[in-house]
Amino acid sequence: MTLRQLEYFVAVAESQSITQAALKCHVSQAGISLALKELESALGAQLIIRRKSKGVYLTPVGSIAATRARALLGEARHLIDAVDAGAEGYSGTFTVGCFSTLSTLVLPEMAEFFASRHPNVTLDFVEGSGPEIQEKMLRGQIDVCFIYEAQRHPEAETVLLRRREFLVALSPDHPLASRATIDLRELAPYPAALLNVEPASYLNEAMLRRFGVEPNVVYRSSSVHTIRAIVGRNLAYSLLMEPVDESSEHLPLRYLPIAQETGTNSVLVAHPRGVTISGLAKDLIEHCVLHLGAPGRGVSDPGGEA
């Protein structure tokens, strides 16, 4: 069994096509097929099923083998990185996945971290939904992901960066704005403006219904800035996690704690479970715990919500 065979096998697993794998690896289809045959012989198991005109499918054993093959290839890359780092510092490409509404919190910090600490590393960003970026991470296309707690994939190992709980966002002119805390049941008569981004949309409405409130959702938007602007105009309340002093229209906002125990939806950094992460990834995670997890810088970030 060789690293080249594993590389070809992973390419087939990710593309579900021998043709596409051959193009990606710059070899012939016959070369891919031969490598797969030799790998199956070495492992004593069938890894893929070829279906005419329907591509290639992994067997149950093949799915397990593909996950481990990605890990082994990653560890081989980490060995090369470690040798390079000992000589002249880290180099190559490092890819960070980020849930879209966390981008303004995470990505500028990442850009500064690599520019100042690892200038020889090329930093790539991949923004998307929680499931999308984590699937890419588990396929070896992303090194680490920044997500919310509710989005965590069962095959991801996570590190807590910031504990987050939902707050009730109100205009200071709202009838409930003078309260010290808000009982969710008090919100029932009032219009709501909720984020239309998963898992926020599901979490918000499920939380309200759990406490007997059928929300009167008048406004929905995928933009937290729009939601805050609506709240700032005293047109509705919302349920958000990142408190800021004012909307994008410079209208004041109030964020009040919820009287009921609603649980957390904290900010996490994730990497593949069971895979040895690189020294560079460890350095990055330690930096994030220190700088993204600490009060002060970035706490009132205007973009991050789930």
C-alpha cells in the first residue's frame, strides 16, 4: 500500500468518478483503476462499486477506509510541514472554513494572524453553511472550521471559543425595554423579526414554542444588519446573540437576558475527530482561544449570528 494509491482512492471517493479523479490527479483512468485494484488487494476488501453510467460508489468498508486514508494523507502532509517549519517556518496553503455570519468576527483575525506569524503560508477562506464547510473539512479540503455549537458535526472535534446565549433585542422605546430580564411568554403579543439563516431560524422558533409562545413573525431576513435595523426602528423584537450598541442606521438597541434557561449556542473551532492536526493548526487554535475567546476585542462584532 502506498501514499499514491491512497491519494487516488481519496480522489475517487470525493469525486465519485474515476474520470474526474484521473483529471484531478493528472493520470490516466487506467492508472487510477490499477491503483484501486492494488489497494483493494492489499487491504483484502472491496472499496468501491462501479455502476455503468452512474459513477462510483463507496462500499461501507470503503467509506471507513476513505476517512482513514484522508487522515493518513493529512499526517503525511503534516510531516512535510514539520520538516519545513524546522528549517524556515511553515509554508504552503492553509484553508479556513467559516460559517457565513461569523466571517466578520473570524476572517480579519485569521488574516492578521497569518500575515504576522506565518507570512510564508497562503491563507484560503471558504464561507458557507455549517454542514457544507464541515463536510469539506472531513473530506480533507478544509483544515479547520469556525461554527456555532448547534451546527457541530458528530465527526468533528471542537474547541470552545465563546459561550453564547440568545438575548432579546429591543428598541429602547419598546414596551418591554425597561425590564431587567424577559420572560419569553411576554413576547407573544409583539411582532418578531427573525434571522432566516439555519440554524438560527429553527432554533429561535423552536425555543419560543418550547415555552408556549407562538411567534408572530412579521419580518425575516438572512442579514443580521437588516434585523437590527428593523429592531432599531421599534418595528419588532428579535432573538440574537451578539450585542451591539446600535443598528447600522445608528439607532440604539437594548439586549436583555431571557428569564428561562434556554441553553447555549457557543462559537467553536472544529477539526476532524481522530485526525492528528498539524502544528500550524494547533498554533492557530491556541491563538483563537486567546484572541477570539477573550472579552474585549471583537465581542461586539456586528456580523456574527447563527
